[in-house]
Amino acid sequence: MTLRLPPPATEIPAATRRAFQRRLLAWYGRHRRNLPWRRTRNPYRVLVSEVMLQQTQVARVIPKYREWLKRYPSVEALARATTREVREAWVPLGYNIRPLRLRQIARIALRRHGGRIPGTREELLALKGIGPYTAGAVLSFAFGRDAPILDTNVRRVLRRVFLGETARPVDRALWALSGALLPAGRAYDFNQALMDVGATVCTARRPRCAACPLARLCASYPMT
């Protein structure tokens, strides 16, 4: 196992950065997944999807996401729900603290933010249950901000492309790398593309390197 850091942003050649962005976005334009939460920019709905997706497979989340929004279509509706109601509505996603934290966020949004999910990183991180990834996701997917993300899929893609399969870099460095690669004004598509390529091509097991748009740039290619 190799312990080393990703190259600092200043050491990534501009041509490499542009090629990474171009190849990834072009691939996403052809292969993006059709997911229900990608049809909205409503911060509440985006947040619901992100909380549901924590440690849960997409296929399990899709029907529950639709059901949840029928029952709790707004921050106000969720804030009024009882503990028993939100727990029952969450079954069978597991990790049952998540719906209670989501309801608490809704109640705080009503008290402090006029019934809206806040739109700054600092305000989002102040809400229990929202970490750096979820904050970045809400900022980029709901508010259109140039905010980086780093989840399991993104971490794997960046590590393999820029360091190699056996490297184990610290998250702080990967966050910096994710931010350095982000094309101005394209955070929504770029971040979704990173997650999609990690979920469907650059998978943890049996990655499909021959189909990967980043293969020519990848330090791990070809995978053995």
C-alpha cells in the first residue's frame, strides 16, 4: 500500500485538467443516469435524496424518495410530523436516525431560515446530519454553486486517475483535488458525472476500464 498525496492543484497541468473536465462532461452527456432527484433544483428535495442515499443503494432509494415526497412535500409538512410517522415512512431504508435528523433540519429551517433550506456552506454544516459531502451536494445540485463533493465513488475515481490503484491519500488532499478540477459554472453536471462514472464504470470491483472516458489520463490504467 502506497501512502502519498494527490498532486497539488498547481502541479496538475492545465491541459490535463481541461482534458479531464472535457472527457468527463462529454461522457455524462451521453450516459447520465435518469434519476428522479435530478429533475428538481428544490433544496428540500435535493436534501431528502442526499440523506436517503447515505449508505443506501440508488435502486432502494428511488421508490422511497417518491413516497416520502408525497407524504412530506415541503419543509413545513415534515416539520409537523411525529417521530413515529417519520420512522414508519422511512422503512426499509435503515439507519433510522436519518429521518429524525431530517425532520430536525426541517424544524430548524422553519425557526431560523424562513422555512427554507439555507444556501451557504456554513449554515448547512451547522445543521446536525449535514457533513461536508452533503453540504457540497446541496450547494451544487440545488443552488448551482461551484462547490466540490467527495463521496465514496468520487474518492475512488480521483485516487485511481491521479495516484494509482494502491494509493491511500488523506481526504483533505482529495477534497482539494476535487475543488481544483471543478470547472467554473459547471458544478452540477461535473459533480453528477463524477458520481456516475464511479458508480457505473470505475466501480470498486471489476471496473470497466475499456469503457471509461478517463482511461487515457488514468494512473491505474490498465487495471490488473
